[in-house]
Amino acid sequence: MNETRPIGILGAMAVEIEALLAGGTVLSAEEHASMTFYRVRFREVPCVVVQCGVGKVHAGMCAQVLADRYDPRLILNIGVAGGTGPQVHIGDLVVASHCIQHDFDTTAIGEPMATLTLPGCGMLRELPCAPEAAQALLQAARGLYGNAHLGPVASGDRFVADKALGAQLYQSYGALACEMEGGAVAQVCLLNHIPCAVLRAISDGANDDSPTDFPAFARESAYKAQQLLAAVVGSL
């Protein structure tokens, strides 16, 4: 591993990167595609931290800029998510084993739901995450907080506040969490041959109470992610 290459860290919302910027040393800031990319030394590790905006298009565009301009050794997507697995509760952490784009629908032409056709990869539904990075995040999360899970994360351009949909994501894909960016980041990383990791702090139950739960837990959940990265970033 060439440790002079940075880790790219992206989050959808300002609250998801503010703790990282506050906890590190910001060296410079550059704007590309209307996003601000901060070069940061976080626990002496070079990182590029950026707020990408909500949704798969924003996340995919941001990950491609990271790939093209910063040559990252790993791209890590952090943020909050709704818990969909029955064992996952508000305040837990979920590390993605792989991501699924649950709203990608070409079933009308006979293809399975959530199945993409990617250049050089053929048809696939499970977008891989780097197992070494996932295990490092998982072990650090369990050491700090106890309640941490490894499993599929479902991404789609929809804030899930529907108990039935949350249950369907678990039943169909085994998804432990749902959010709006990780699947796009994993897709870009796969096509650019860059290791990918997705870390989610559970801020709500992906059910009818989500709009109420979300503001109350988002900042606390983002802080948990910051503390976890402080413990593990040197080994990523």
C-alpha cells in the first residue's frame, strides 16, 4: 500500500463531514463540479473529504472526481441510514459487505430487479466493497460501540419512511440498512478498480417515524462515524 495516496471520504450532508474537518488539519480546498474537496490530514493520514449532496447521481459524480483527480487508495462513503434488518437499531453502525441499487428497475425487459449491466462486469446486483476495509471498520466499531453489523446496504433515490418497503429490502436482498449514495459509490469504484467501503450510522428505523427520528439522530450518528474513523483510519 502506498500511504502517500489519500483516502477519499465523502458524505451526502454537511453534518456528515463537519466532524471530520473539525477533527483533522485542513490543508487546502479545491472546487470541482460545484463541490468542495478538502485535503485533510486526519490522524496523520492524508485524506480528501467532500460533501457530495444527496442521491446516487451526486455520489457517483463525486466518486468519479475523486478517482480522476486524487488517485485515492480507498474511497469511503460515510453517513446516516435507516435500519432495515430486524437486528439493527437506532444508534447501531452498519458496514457494507456489498451494496445494492434497489430502485434500478429493468424488469420490463425481463431482467431481475436491481440488476445492472456494467462494462467489463456483465450483469450483477451485488456491488462489492473491499473486505479488508470492511473488517477493519467492523472490528473498530464493535470495540468502540458494541452494536455493529456487517451486511448488504441498499441504495436508492428515495428516503425510505415506509415500514413495508424497509421490510421488503431486508427480505429481498438481506439489506441491513438503506440510504441514497453507497450503491453509486460502489459502482464507480468497481469500474475504476478502487477499493470501496461504506459505513452507516443508523439514525432511524426506515419507517413511518423516520422524518421525526432523522433530525434528532443525524448529528449524533455522524459523530459516531467520526470517532470510529479516528480509531481505524491508520489501518485503512
